[in-house]
Amino acid sequence: MKAPALFVSHGAPTLALEPGLLGPKLRQLGEQLSGLTAVAVVSAHWQTPGVQVMRTLEPETIHDFGGFPPALYRLQYPAPGAPALAADTAALLTASGFDVSFDDGRGLDHGVWVPMLYLLPAARIPVFQVSLPFAFDAENALKLGRALQPLRQKGVLVMGSGSLTHNLREIGQTDPNNTRYALEFTAWIRRHVQARELSALTDYRRRAPHAERAHPTEEHFLPLLVAVGASGDDDAVDVIEGGMTYGVLSMESYVFGRPD
């Protein structure tokens, strides 16, 4: 089975308690996925000086946030790790020119387990992470995704987890005059993802409307480029419309090569 590539806007941790539009659609997608051997995730919430691959055998559920409802801290996602596939992944990355190291104790951050609670709620499929280096830009993220693309032939779902817009300073805005920018940025990204215009996407900082407002920092956008890089020219692109959370957090997500 050739597994798909996926970009998920995980939004705030409260998605785990408030599924909104996205949760049911992730659950529906998960029900279409059969024969997966593992899930490899690049999350905005694991940044490191260089590329690291998680080799933990039994990763814990990391509650890497504060000030949220107590129920969130009781949630667990006890998926097994995938040390052998992690080693294969490191070899692919090394062959693509990345300097790679392992982390043998890393758990799953909320950029992983929050969407996975909907996508694969049984937590039986092995899950491991690949870090997002601090110094990465859009071109490097695309290159990382391309290096991970062969994993899909082994039945590994390659997932980038971030947020299509991520300006936390503007959470709670309700005035359409203040929130229209997020919709305009989302529409621009959707158009260029569907057309597979990679040069525009890697130059989004200069070419997309309101790019710096939508992403004051880049770590929540770059996982999209990882997923795009892990996709192929022949992969159909399906848009998962997730709506807008807290006024300005676009939950739009994309599946590349969705199973029939």
C-alpha cells in the first residue's frame, strides 16, 4: 500500500475536546486508511538545532501546554514507537544530505496526539517523529519532505502538523475587518497547493497576502511544505475544510494521494 501524505492544522490543544469541523473529517479519513505500517510526523512543536529522529519504543503523551482545562491533561495517546522505521528514516535523510541524530526518549507532543485522537483513535499504529530544525526555511522543509517520500511506499503515512494560520496575538478577534486577512491567506495557499506551484509556496513569505501577519514565525507553516514535499506530481490533492477557530486560526488541512 502507498500511504498518503497529510498536512493537518492542529490549532489549539482544545481541538482534542472540541472537534469542530475538522475532527469528524479526520476520523472519516482515518477510516479509509488500511494497511498503514506507521505514521511519521513533523510537528511544529518539536524544534531542534539539527534534524533528529525519534527512536523511542514506547513514547509517552506530552502535555506541552499550560492554562487549559484539566480534562486535556488526562488525555493519553499510547501508540507504540517504530525504532526500526526510525532508523530507515534516518538513512533516507542522511542520503539526502541532512545531518541526523536520534532521540531515544522523546514522547509525542500535542501536534501529534491531538489530531491522531481523531485520525487513528485506537492508537495501535506505530508513531514516530522527525524534528523541525530551528534554522529551516521553506526550501529546507520541502527538501525534508522529499527525503521522506519513499516511506510512503512502505505504508508509512507522512504527516506535517502545524497550522495554516498561526497569529496567537489575534486569537478571539471577531470583527470581519480584522479577520479577513486569515481567509485571504488561506485561499492563496489553497490555490497554490492545488496547482502544485512549489516556487510560489516556497516563496510564500514574499508572495502570499498577509504572510507575516498570518505567521509571525514560520514553525507552524513549514510542516505544510514537508507534506507537499512528501507528495508526488501524480497525487490528487483533497482539501479538508476545517473552518476558522478563535477567529483567526485556519484549520484547513490537505490530503495528498487519499485512498480511493
